[in-house]
Amino acid sequence: MVSATNFISFHDVSPEIRFLWASPSIYDVLGYEPEEIIGMNAADMILPEDVTNSNDAFKENVKNDLVATQLVNKLRRKDGRPAHLLHVFSACYDFLVNCSTLIDPAAYAYQTLRAHSSAMTRIVGSRKE
């Protein structure tokens, strides 16, 4: 059986970053069925050493209407083990669209990236309009 190494999810833009939807592959990555993670507080899954950086990236993305933010952090899997993930997310009106991929932080150097694109804002709109 092949295991997925990434999942897609939608979240609300509250400080809790609650799951609104998750692809079935979330089971392979975090051990949760999509149905059981709906409504869960994603912010509580972030390991303590990554909370500040993760919260800063989330707030900056939502506040500045960024097209994309890339963030590396660790989330707690259902079984309690940490999952090292690279997230690429974007605020789209009243929710976040996210893709999370399992990574090996020892294999590559990852950095947080944030991008604003007026061209993308023209295509998908902006919450500020």
C-alpha cells in the first residue's frame, strides 16, 4: 500500500485555525480520518517550540492578504508523535487553503517565505475589497 506524504485542508481564519475540510490523505500524514478532524483546533496541534513562528506567519498572511505563505513546523499526530511539515497556505476570503507535505528537515534547509501578488489578487479578489 502506498502512503501519501501530503494533504490539502481548508481552515477558518480564527486564531484557532479550525479545520473545515481535509483530504483523505490526512490519515497517512497525521493519522486522523477527514471526518474526525473537522472542527479541530489546528493551533493546538502545533508543537510548543513552533507556536510563535507559526502564529506570526498565520497572522501576517491573514492581515496582509498574502497570496502564499510557506511555513515549516511540527504538528502532533493522532498517536502523539511529531510530524515535520512544510505548509503552503493562502487566505482566500474567509478561509485558508493549505497544502501540507511531510519533510525531512535534516535533508534540506527550509525557510519561511511569504508572497504578495497584485496579479493574483486581481484574479481571486481580496477580503479587503
